[in-house]
Amino acid sequence: MTNLDDLLRFALDAAREAGDLARRRRGEGVQIAATKSAAADIVTAADREVEALIRGRLAAERPGDGFFGEESGAEQGTTGITWVVDPIDGTVNYAYGIPEYAVSIAAVEGEPDPQHWQALVGVVYAPAMGELFHAVAGGGAWLDAGAGRVRLAVNDAPTEAGALVGTGFGYDPATHAGDLARLGRVMPLARDIRRIGSAALDLAGVAAGRLDGYFERGLNPWDHAAGALMVEEAGGVVGGLPGQRPSTALTIAAGPVLFARLEQAIDGR
Ligand code: LIP
């Protein structure tokens, strides 16, 4: 039987150490190490160093677990647990000195595929903002900030003004027309939108009630693995294409009432 407390303890400790490393490297100056899917899709030396730190801790403390990370790929484990890691989510924010970036770490059980896995714990740590979001399956979603710990809950009471909706756009300019058309279908539901630049913090924001909802096309599993659990543990709903879980095709997160409205608007039905 997997001990959820052990998983959470590892995730919190690793996220704190990794996030503090990212913040130190940011202060020393960011080095762009490479680009990936498009010219705007950058990876910094810190992304790689932070992921290596997390993998090193896993190898030492949980050697049988699997790994699925943005920068160093996937490695099958023997325990049925896989760690899904985005070392610095919001990499462009990080490169520009915008504080909305986060280390995202999730432990999932079963096949390491978002359509099939069961998320057990999720941690999203924003070191520049001193905010540590965390959730355990069946144990709620929480924010540790300053000296306090508060339980998180999604907003699910739509107001006459409309919903505050987070979203994002892909790195590939060829995808922007479709993303903007999708946003155009959502705007009648919205009082305004926020483009925060980190899916993990968008999802944590929905869980915390800072956003009423969020949607984005083009996310990778490491972008949403931890934040999706937080939204669900905060009383929200997370999905993708109709009847599906989050995927690269689409991620939607909101309270139940707004989720249904967002799903319908995005699908254009
Ligand atoms: C980012 C996401 C963001 C999305 C960006 C990018 P990264 O992840 O967090 O929501 O709009 O295109 O995918 O690349 O910073 O890990």
C-alpha cells in the first residue's frame, strides 16, 4: 500500500530545494541553453539543473519509482509510482524575470499516461512568490504561504459580471489563430481573461479561487499533472476534449457549473 504521507513529504522537500535553486540561479542570471518546438520554446540551464536535482533525490530516496520529466524524458520504474515533473513551469516568465514561475511535481500511480494515471500527490512551488501549493488524493488542496496554511476551494458561483478565465497560447505562431478563435468563443462567458504564463500556477489559481476557470490547448503532461489534482481536491472539475481527461489537445479546469459552460463554448456546440 502506497503511503501518501511519504509521497507528499518527498514532493514538498524536493520542490522547496528545487525552487530555491531556481530562484538562486535566476538571481545569478539566466542562460538560455536551447530551444525546443519553436524559437519561443526556450530551455534554460536552470531548467536542466533543477530537473537533475529532483532526479538525484529520487534516485537516492525512492530508487524504484519511475520518472517523466520535461527536460530529461521518461524512465520506467518498478513500484507503480511515477514522478511527473516540470522543473520550471513558466520558463519564459523565468527568463524575463517575471515572478510567476513554479516547480511542479506530481506522483501518479498506474500507467504513466494522463488518460489513465491516478494522481496521488501534487506540489506546485512558486519560489519568487513564497507560495507552496499542495494536494493529496482524498486529502484536500492547500496553500502554505508566510506562516499560514489555508485550505483551497474553487469558485462555483458565477456572477453577473462573468468569469475571470485564465488561458495561454502555444509557442508555435501557426497555432495562434486557432487559440484566438477558441478564446473568442469563451469571451461571452468572461468578465476578463488572465494570461499568467504558467499552467501549473493557472491550475493552482483555479483551486485557490483566484481564477474562476482556465483552459489551454497544447499543454504537456508535466504542465498539468500536479495542478489538475489540486483543482479536483478543491472541488473543481478538470477535463479536456469532451468526455476526456486533460491532453495536449485541450485542458479545461473550473468549478462544476462553469466547467460545463466552458466545455460547451470551446466545443462551439
Ligand atoms: C508553459 C505553460 C504555459 C503555456 C506555455 C508553456 P513551460 O510551460 O506553463 O501555460 O502557455 O506555452 O507550455 O514551457 O514554461 O514549462
